[in-house]
Amino acid sequence: MKKIQLLLAVLLYTLFSASTFAAELSQVKGKVIDSQTKQPLPGATISVPDLRIAAVTNENGEFMLKNVPAHGHFLVQIRYVGYQTLTQSVDFANLASTEFQLRPSVIEGREVVITGSANSSDNRQNSTTISTVSKADLLYHPSTNLIDAISRTPGVSQITTGPGISKPVIRGLSYNRVVTLSDGVKQQGQQWGDEHGIEIDQYSADRVEVLKGPASLMYGSDALGGVINILDALPAPEGTLRGEFLSNYNTNNGLTGSSLMLQGNENGLVYRVRGSYKNAYSYKTPTEYVPNSGFNETNFEGQIGLNKKWGYAHLDASSFRTNIGFYDPVRNDAGQLVDPDGNIFTNAQNKDRTLAYPKQDVRHYKIALNSNILLGDGSLKATLGYQHNLRRELSAANQDPSLFLNSYTYSYDLKYSFKEVNGWAPVIGLSGEFVHSLNTTGAEQLIPDYDSQAFGGFAFVKKTWDNNTFNIGARFDYRKMTGKDFHNDERDFNAFTNKFSHVTGALGYTHEFNDAFSFKANAGSAFRAPNIAELSSNGVHEGVFRYEVGNPNLKPEQSYQFDASFDYQNQYVRASLGGFANYINNYIYYSTDGTQKDVTQDDGSIKSYPVYNFVQDNAFLRGIEASLTLHPVSFIHFDNSFSYTRATNRTTKESLPFIPAATLRNELRFEPNLKGTSHSYISVGIDNFFSQNKIDSFETPTSGYTLLNASIGTILRLGKNQDITLYVAGKNLLDKAYYDHLSRFKPGRLSDEDKTLGIYNQGRSITFGVNIPFTLKK
């Protein structure tokens, strides 16, 4: 801990000191106008993602970017409501003033600049399939956490344990096959567990990039299935101090959430603070409350940094804590959920925001230093991270934790981008991490203490010519995991050391037929080293009600995937159609043959648990994703999406477990132009989930179902610089009783002793929300 703190302090001091010797500040002036009328567009947003700077046009459509480099090519994005988003590569060396012309479009401006690849680029020129989720989508659709909010994206779903815990699934792959990035750092929070969620504040995300398919070239092991890149907002424009307050309430489980943010920029010194809190009692299905399923969540975070002509350096820190109640379902003869003594839960108990036992107490602390320093004709992006994750499972008050997982992670990521020459843009990178985990201090032991070390390096080059781009890259990774020896009266863990190394590669191609129609294709390999649970589990995993047995002889997974897609967008239509095929050798999953193991409980009783072993076979996943947005007139918006994944075990010829059902979503939105408001809307949506009968032998099938949703919202204009967003959004309005196939509460997922035991997903829920942005200095 002291070493990483000292390193961060030295680097930050060096970067702050560098500004003292910087030459006279550079600035870029410009104007944004309508391409047809040539009228200025006030309130347009101009951003340079690679420099983490932004500006807003004044009433004359004029803007100024300060503290910019005196030379270099940078991708600039210009956005304005009612116009197509414009991206343009700009050479600051030959630019003192410029004019950007935007074309009107009733299709909303969307995020087109992608930052999660080797270098920032227009999404149409990036061969990787990437979807973006805006802040509005994160906030204004009913959701209980960040992963729940992005699960509407085609190809993305979630493994849930009630509304409090969600794990991301991309094209049928989850757990350690999906990397989650926040503040540029790979999130490490013991994500191998079914009931382990993502410790990130939903309110802090400004947008999310979802990279679908193998991304080991950039992120090494664990990015075999894809990447969820969570991005915070750009710093405030120069000389401003602004913030936001947002709050919402959900009728189903009484979920209240509030967040307050303040950010400023004084001559390139940027800063931001945010505090958020959520609290919910037990959620209600169409038939019953689910006892002790409430949760609460607290997050504090801050940023301080510099934006200067040499680049930027930002130091982020966060403290996240969540408490989540657990319930081991038991029904009486009448089919009612009861406590261990057979008592029916009262309404007061179900609406009590004080969690009962058992419960989880999860804390995650993080420090990250992100920088992009201009060196010569290139630039060096660096991210240093420190994380401390503590996960306690508490069985009763005033007792030591039943399970206590305590991990420390130190990581680094370096990328150097060379100057683009004749359309060639090379990038080289180096990354690594060290994990020290203590897991045998609780009353129960599931995995041993362990250390994990990893490092890797890659080379990547992209060639752009005419309307084409081609990219190719290769990477080498090495990982070593050392499990510690541990023995007591109940559990034995033998020491082990596993070493894995792998070479991966990727190549891609994009072609823009015209301004509206484009094509992209990508082929890549990826790998994933087995995680600690797969290698060494030997005990009861209480949160999932099974006895897990690891296999220290597991081999790394190897993935070979090809995907391609077509995209079309004009003033009235936006459409995409894509498909993928993914061959995975040595695919790791757990399976059971019906064996039971008796385990002595704290009270001396004996309880039998199904035994699950981690095994390996070869797998084949394939699927399609499609979307269609129609905007025939300015006040009608019709949004549609479809995704389907099929996964089979190439060894046994059976289906793989835990694959999401096919999903079709439709939403019709009416957007009237009301005086004194903007962005007013009324929407009705239908989510169709198909039946899932392609299952493994120990799974249970799920029937198809349809959910009716609706929402209404507006932005009230109270003054020249004051807006308030109000919205009401309803989900499952018909209170449909259903089981999502990836719910851990569906029949057969919690108990092999009683296949009929199941708990429906959340019933009718209506969310009321408000978002108040404010400016203290402009």
C-alpha cells in the first residue's frame, strides 16, 4: 500500500511541476453553424476525448478550447440535439480558428467516438463491435444498478440475485470472461462468484461502451467475452463551476437513490466530487415479497488533475460500500415463504430497511491515476491503479464473518501512440497486475489465500485510406497463480502454483460505402486463465447453496471469434445487423452428477449440499444482433432491437448452461413540442423474452414472457441557464409473473432437493425521478 501511494504521489507531483515549465498556453477558437441555413448553433458541445477537454458554444455559436497542445492530430466530436454528430480529425498545429457545419437530423445525435480501443476513433472506423449507452439511458429507464441499466443493449444480459446483484453477460459469456473498466482500471472485486456484483456507482457513469467479443489484445486475460468500459464525464469547460443533483424512487421495493456532484475547471486545474446513496427494502414479485432482499449502497468519489498543453493527468479516488440481504428460500405446506422457524414474514418485516441476517457487507476502495502525456510526435497514456476489496458474509449479529474475502490489487497500463504517417497509426502497450488475496480468516473457507501476477505486451497498427481502415495486432501474456497451503478440521487446501502464457492476435476491416452505409468485420483470438475458484474451491458456497470442488489441472480457455455487421443511418432511419461465431477450446464450467455432501452447520445440524465440480470441454457460441430505429417525423420515434445466442458443448453435443433467451424489444415514443419544455416524451414499450429450452442437463427450462413498459418525461426550462428533468417510468406494468432464465431464484437454481422451489422476478415497478443540473460559475 505504501509503495503504490508513494508512486502515485511522485508521479502526480512530477506532472503538476511540469506545468510550471510549460510554454505559453495555446488555444483554439471556432464556430458551430447549421450546414443549410448557416445560422449559429448555441449550446453545441465540442469535445476532444484524447485530451479530456470540452467546451460549449455561446449564443453566437462560438467556442474556445484553452490549454490545448500546440501540435498534433486529435479527434474532435461536435454534438447538438437535432443534428448528426460530427467527428473530425484536427491538426492543432495548423489551426487557430475553424468552423464546423452540422447537418439537421431527426435521428438523435449519438456517441460515435470510441475510447476503449487502441486509439480513439469514429465507431464506424472501428472494426470491433461496440455499443454505447448514454447517461440518459442509464438514468431514465427503470433499473436498480449499473449492469441492470445496460442490459437492454442487444447482446447484453445479466445474471441476477434479486434486484441488488447483477453480473454482466455479453453474448452468453460472463464471470471472469467479461472485463469491467472504471476510471481506466480493470475492476477486481472477487467477480468469480455468482452472487458477487459490480462495486460501481450507477450515478457516476456518464456513458458506457460495451465491447462485444474477444478483447484480449488490449486487456489480456478475462476479456475473452468482451469489455464494459464505464466512462465518467469530461471535466467542466474552462472557467466553470457546475454540478447536478439527481434522485429517484421506485414503488416496488421502495428504492430511493440520490446523488450530488460538483465539478470545476480553473485554468486547467480540474476537480470533481460526488456522493451517492441508495436504499431499498424487500422487493415484491406478482405473488409475494421476497424476505430480506433489500440493500443499501453508499459511494463517495473525487477527482483532481491538470489539463495542460502537454496533456492531462487526473487522480481519481472512490470509496464504495454496499450491504445486501440474503434469504435461503423455505416454504411451508401452504407454499408461503417462511423463516427457519416456520414463521410467515410480516408486512412490517418486508418493508423494514434494516437488513436482517444473513447478509453481505462489501467494501471497495480504489485509487487511479490516468494521464495522457504528449511525448515528441506521439503520446503516452498511462493508468496506475490500486484497489482494496473486502467482502464479508455475516450469518448473525455479533459474530465473526462466516466468509471473509480480502483482496489487494495493484495494476498498471501503458500505451504509446506513434505519430500517424500516411494513414498508418501504430500503438504499443504494456500492462500488468498483482493480486494478493486473504480468504481463510472467516469461519468458513471456500478458497485458499493466493497471489496472482500477470503481465503482457502488445503491438497494434491501423491503416486508413479513402473509406477503408485495416488493423492488425498481436499480444503476449503471462500469468502466475500461487495458492497457499491451509488445513484445519473441516477444510484442506494444498499449495499449488500454476503458470499460463499465451499469444493472441486480432485483425479487422471497415468500409464506408457512403455517409450512410458502412461495414465492419473482425477476427480475433483470446484466452482466459482459470480463476482461483475454478482451480481450488473446496467448500460450501453459501450464496449459491452448493458445495464447489475446483480442479488445479485446468487449462486456459482459448477463443477464436469472427463477427461482422452492417450499419445504416440517414436522417430518418438507423439500422444495424450483425452476427458472430465463437469457438472456445477448454471452456470451463461447473456441473453436477447429483452427488450430495453432508456438512455440519453452526448449530450442530447436518445439511446436505449438491456437489458441483469444475470441468472443461470445447464450446461453440454463435448468434445475431439487430436494431432498427425509425423516426419518420420529428415527433415519432420507433426503436426495435433483437438478440439471439446459441451455445453448444462441442464435446458432449449438449447445450451450455446459463445462456440467455432470445430477446425482442420494441418501444414507440411520441415526442411533442411543448412550450416551456424540451425533450418531452411519452413512450410505450414491449419486451419479448422467448422460451429457453436449449439447456444443460442440470438446468430447468424457462417459458417465454412479455413485459409491458411505459414512461413519460420532460425537461422544464425555468430560466436561461436552468433546466430540470422530470420523468416517470414503469416496468412490467401488467405485473406479469415470470422467471428470467439467468435469475438465480428460478426453479432448480437454488436447490436440487426441491425443483419446484422458485421465486419470480420483480413485479410491477414505477420509478419517479428528477435531475437538476446547475451552474455556479460560467
